[in-house]
Amino acid sequence: MKKTLLIVDDELSIRVLLEHFLGEEYNVVTKEDGSKAFDWLENGNHTDLILADLEMPVLDGFELLVKLRNNKQMQTIPYMVVTGKNKSDNYLKSFRLGARDFLQKPFTPEEIKSRIEIILK
């Protein structure tokens, strides 16, 4: 059975690109901001991994990560930051808040696939 990935990014092109790269191996669900992603999860939907941008309207990637880690049902969902933001402070903050991985845009399909496989093992 295919594992499910929840991709959260306000850029349509990134959501479409990741869905294209990953859709053959995984069930891919996309949301355009952290609020919609959290609502989707609160409605009883399941994901095996969240891939989220940091800069998004309504609820950004850091805020989403904090909400997940403070929720008993969702706190163990693996979370990968996929961002175009400068790495330095965001990298450390992401891990301190509970992210499992940090991938900076641009990335290759092989790189993201490998990182997802490692997290899902």
C-alpha cells in the first residue's frame, strides 16, 4: 500500500512539481498553507510525512510545525522543511521545533526522493 505525503506550499508550481515527481510512488495530497493542512489532518485524514515550506500565508511552516508538535494525535508525524529561505537560522530553528529534515530549494527529484525514503524507513 502506498504511503501518503502531505505537501504544504503556497506556490502552485512547487505543489504540481512535487506531485508529479512523487505521485507514482506515493499518494500525494497538497495544501496551499499550514492552516488548510492542519484542518485536513484535524478532519481525521492521515499522512506518513509532511513536506512544508516555511513562508506561507495564514499559517507558515514554523507555526504549522509548532501546532503539530503540541497536538497529541499529530505530534509524531515526520516533518520535512522544503524551503527557498536562507538556511542559517531557519535550519537550526526547524530542527529545534521538531523537523526531521531540511531541504533547500532548488533540489533535484533524486535528492528529495532519497530523503523521503530515509525518513519513511
